[in-house]
Amino acid sequence: MILQALALEIPIYVVDDGSTDRTSEIVDSISGITVLRHKLNLGKGAALLSGFAAAAKKSKWAISIDADGQHNPVDALKLIQAIPTAQRCLIVGKREGMGGINVPWTSKFGRKFSNFWVWVSGGPLLMDSQSGFRVYPLPESLSLGVKSRRFQFEVEVIVKAKQQHIPVYEAPIQVVYQKGSARVSHFHPWKDFLRNSATFSRLIINRIFKGLCRFGHSLFIIKGK
């Protein structure tokens, strides 16, 4: 995955989020990359924010890609090409072929669940709100005030982006789910389902509260006339 990404000839940041296997040894053996490390596992959102902070020193954009082998780094070019001219926006890679027999049921269900609740929470209506292959605008993404620090970061950042009038678009990308593959994922279906539910509940309550505040302000203005 890293070697494929290096072929793009752009700065590569690898975040080692408290790994306990041979990850550190492997990434240290690869030249041409910048390795960022968390002593403890802080979560995907925390890892993304560390990468964003480092990338923001050199660029106004960041491309995120999961390290579980499901993506082809070359598709980053499709995401870049999807950025409208002179527009600051977030591009989400829409994974094609997610209905395949080798795609885990957790991924199929999670995708539909997330798409619906992102929309209910006040975010855009997307086809793949859980995709981790994206282009983020920096420093806008760092100033959104996203609270989630684990997998839920990726859905909350979409909602917050729309709320702060940052356009969110999708672009088609490949996805690889091979039968019997050694793909590694740290997504825990039930634990993360509960975390997702808590995040969406917080976002929906916040949306309702803001709506009531705007409604109350409108009543005040009308009464003052």
C-alpha cells in the first residue's frame, strides 16, 4: 500500500496509532515517508488529525487512505480531478462494487446505516459516507470542531462540513474485497455501532437545538416589529 502510494510522488505521512505488531518495524524500513506515532491507540479520528496537522505545514490539502488494503492509491488522482476549479471542498471516494459477495455484511449494513443518519443529522445525502479514501481541505478540516476521535470522526466531519458551508462531493473509486484475503480491520461491529449511534444522537440533538434557537430568534424579531 505505502509503496503504491509513493508512486504518486507526493509527501506521504503514515500514522502508527499505537500498533503492537510489526508495523513500526515495517514502516521504518521504507524510505521517503514521514512516520507519525501515537504511543497508545487513540483512534482513527485522532490519527487523521495528527496527519492533518503535519500535512497542513506543507499543503492546503490532504488525501486520506485506509491501510487495510481495500483501496488502490492510484485512485487518488480521480479524487483530485473531482475537485471543482478554485473551490474548497471535501471529496469522498464512493466505493464501487460494494454489493459483491466478498464484501463483509458489516460493511454493507454500515454503509447504508451511516448514509441515512448522516443525512438526518444535517449532513449531505451521500452514497458512501463511511469511505476512508478522501480529499480534505486544510486548514478548514482542522477548524470544524469535530469531537469524535475514532471511526465516527469520518461521519461527523461530513456533517460539520455541510453545517459550515463546505461542499461535499463524491467520486467513484475501486474497492478490493478478495475471498480469503488477509485484510485487517479494527472495526468492531457492535461496539462501533453503539459509538455511531451515540455520535448521531449528539449531532441530531445539536441540530434540533440550533433549529429551535433560530426559530426563537425569528419569533423575537417578529414580536419586536
